[in-house]
Amino acid sequence: MGKMKRLEWQSPKNCIAGIGCVEVAEPGTGVVLVRASGNKRRRVEMTREEWGGFISAVKNGEYDQIVAE
């Protein structure tokens, strides 16, 4: 059995010490993994199409009503 590839998680440039940020990794299997930096055990798996749809919705302001104050 081969070794598992180590995931390279990305977080926003404005993320301070990995607290309260969304992190994303692409393991090369056609999916995108998303997790909260404060809870690294839980993650959501999305297809690349689902991820693209989510990013488009964010850019279009469809989630603007859910903004931390």
C-alpha cells in the first residue's frame, strides 16, 4: 500500500495565527476539502464543481447576510 499524500492546507493571507479561518486543501482526487482552522478534525468534502459554485455564490454576494460582526 502506498503512502498517503500529506495535505497542503491553504488559508487566507489575512488569517491571524490560524484562528477562525477557513482552510482549503486539494488532495488531487477531484475533490476539495474545507475545514475551520479551529477544528482541524472536521472537514467537508466537495466536488470541484460544488466548490466552484460556492465560490461564485460568495463572489456574487449571496452569503453577505451571514457575516460575522
